[in-house]
Amino acid sequence: MFQPPVFEEQHPEGKGAEAIAALRNELTCFRQNGLPSFVLCISDVSPAKQVLDDEHLVPNRNMAEGPFEVFADIRGVEGTAYSGVYQVGLKVSNKWPQVVPEVRVCSPITHAFVTDLGFLPACFYTALSEKQGNTPGTLLSVLEAVRTFLCSPLEFTGIKTKDLPQSFTFNMSASEHRETEKKRVISAYGAQCKHRMLFQRPAAWKEEWFHPDFWKSWKAFQGAKEGEKGAVWEREKGRLFNAEVPEAVFTFPFLSDALTGALLEEVDAFAASNLPAHRPNSMNSYGLILDDIGMTPFVLALREEILKPLAEAFFPLEGHGIDGHHCFTVRYKKGEDLGLDVHTDDSDVTFNICLGKDFKGGHLVVCGGMGAPEHRQHSVSLHHRPGVCVIHLGRRRHGAQDIEDGERINLIVWTRSSLYRRSEEYNDPDYWEESAPPDPRCLSYTHDRDYGVFLPYESGGGQAPDEYKGKGWCPPKPCEYPGFVSETLVPPRRASNGR
């Protein structure tokens, strides 16, 4: 009988070989007889490299016993809000096929029953257990169940609308509307996109899309034998990547003019289409979410084949097991967003790639890591160059100085690891007392309790609207630097130079 999985518990040893054999047999049958029509592709089975042990992320020291991972792209049911294509990840224990896998939706989805990390709720597993009875599970039966649940969750679980809170039914309706609107935009723009190669499924890389130095290093690393990868990585890392802040912020030449040019043309073409677009995030007003216009295959391939290995190589804890993303462009120009207040990202590892265009100013200001004594101390200011990528942890404070002239567009990929986000390291991080008063370059009018002590707010809007005064949280009270004074306890500073 199917039961909800609990992967942090130790399963009896000796069953891993049976479980992986059953999985591989079914995958072989898929490939010999053809995939079901709703399954576009399915991966090989592989053991998880890290696991949670008492909420701590640790290496999997017995990979022969699992858990094992399988990923599949499935298409939803036509006529529903969720008829699109979604990547689904299955984490299978060594009790397979008696115990149902843990299921995640790994591509972006807005769904009332799916958590922010992509996990399905307990009611899915309960309903699946009842439907399967004592019949051993199969990959096909699980994927069929996931598809049905995503498209018709109430029908699948037997839950009645009248038994749900009104706020939840509203969320269901809003989520379905969001997915329906996204499908409409993707369909409409697909007929007029500039570069179909950026939208095709499966995605196909072109060598000319990448900077020659990066491509050479990447092919050397990917082609190295398993026992030699570490040495090859260290060699290529020292040759290609610049450590702007040791062990914390790196830059490297990444994309070629061919790809940055194609992406810029696509951004401009979508703007000219007059199709609706959502804000890329809560802080930037101008930009585009790539998954919302049909570029999910491109983004998933970029994430899985390049960004995921890079994230893990640079940041082994936070970057391990990247399985989620938010990918968007941001635009800075006069009359729109000029810059961006310093902040941290809703990301485990952030990739920030300048696409162009011609611009002056707008440096990336990088400060310390969230919770560190030097959290609000200046680390480095970087001048954006087209094609160059900046890598840093999402919790590192950073911001964009005002652009002085021209227009700058950047491609941002927030990558996330669901495994890391369930660990104690993520959910209960250290937060230390600040070492000194903040560097003015690292002050945030959105977040800081002492912004007004050092810099003026502006009435009537502006770059630091006075509506934010007194609403900050940083630094939290136990972690204030010696001599800290809140902005609510001092007279307001006067703006100078007409500001």
C-alpha cells in the first residue's frame, strides 16, 4: 500500500538493489514500447548525493540504498488551466514500489495545492494510497496521479469546495487564472517570437552562444573522468573565474554577443507585442519573466546543464541539488527604474548576467552576507559588462546604483534548492552583532531602521520615499552595532542639492 514517504528516516538496508532494479526495468519498458502520450521525456534513475539527517544536509554515504531520483516532463490535461508542460521530480526510497515517491513540481507553477518549493500536500498521498490499495506502485501510475491531481485536485482527492475556507477557494481561482493567462500569452507570442530556437523543446545548445573561454573550460570540465573532475575544475576555476570577493562573489565571461543579442531582440519584440507581462519581482517595475513567455525549456536546460553544476562547485552547501528557479530580465533607464535599493534575493545562488545595451553608470554594489558582522559593509562595486556573469549567494546584500545614461538590461536567474531550504542551515541561520555603523553605500531605505540617521528620505516619491521611514527591521534588536540609534529617535536629515 502507498504511504507518504519520510526520507529523513533510515530505511532498512539491503533493499536498494531491488528498488533500483524495479525502476530501471520500468524505464527500459518505457523506452522499448514508447512513452505514454502525456510524458514528453523521462530521465535515468540516479542516487541522491546528499540527504537530510536530523534536519542537517549531509553527504549520502550509502548511495546504493537511495533515495533515488527520476525526473519527467509531463503535459497536463487539455481543457484545464494546467494543460501546459511541467517538470516533475520523484524521490524514491529503497522501499519502492511499496512506498510512494516524494513528488515535486520542478518548473514554475502557480497552484493552490502546490507549495512554494513545489511539493504536493498530504491529501495527494492519502488519495493515491486509497486509489492504489495493495497494488504495488509504478512510475506510470505515479505520473498519471500527479497529472490528474494538478489538473483536477478536488476530483482527485474527493475534497468538496464547501469544505474549503473561502480564502483558499479564492486562491485556487486566482492561481488557475494566472496559469490560464500565462498559457494564452505563451501561445500568442509563440506565433511571433524572433528566435524560435530559444523556445523549442527540447532545448538545443549552440557553441556560438557562449564566450569561447567559458566554452573551452566547460567542455574540459564536463569531459573529464570522474576521478579527475576536481583537479580539472580547480585549474579552470583559476583560469576563467575572477574572485571579486574571496570565496563569495565571482565573475566570468559567459554569454557571447550572439546570445545576448538574441535575448535583447526577444525582450524588445515582446514589448512591441503589447501582450501583458507581470513584474519580474517585488522591487523591479520593468522587466520580463522568461517562463511567462514560453522560454521554460531554454531556462530549464540552462539551469540543469550549466548553472546547477556551477552553483554546487562554488557553494557546496547552498548550491547543492538546485531544482528550482525564477528567471527574469530587469531594465534600467531614465524615466523608469534608475537603480535598485540594496537587498537580498529570494535565491540560494544568484546568477546575474548583463545583456547590454549602451549605458553609463549603474554599478552593482556588493556588501556583506545576511547575518554576518559585516552585513552592511561595502565589499566591492562592479561595472556591468555585456556577457559577463556575476555569481553570489542570494543572502548577500547588494544593489544597483543609479544609471547615468542609456539603457541596461540584465538576465537574472535565482536558483533554489528544495533540499537545502528544508535544512536547519537555511531555516535557522546564525545572525551576529554588526561590527560597525553601516557604509552608506550599503544602506537600504526599504529594510534598515537607521537609514534616516545617515541619509535623507525624499518626499513625494524619489529614490528613497519617506513612506518607508520607521518601517525597517534591520538590524534586528539583539544584533545592533555599538552606539546604534534608530531613525525614529533623531530629527529628519535635510536633503541637499535640491533633493
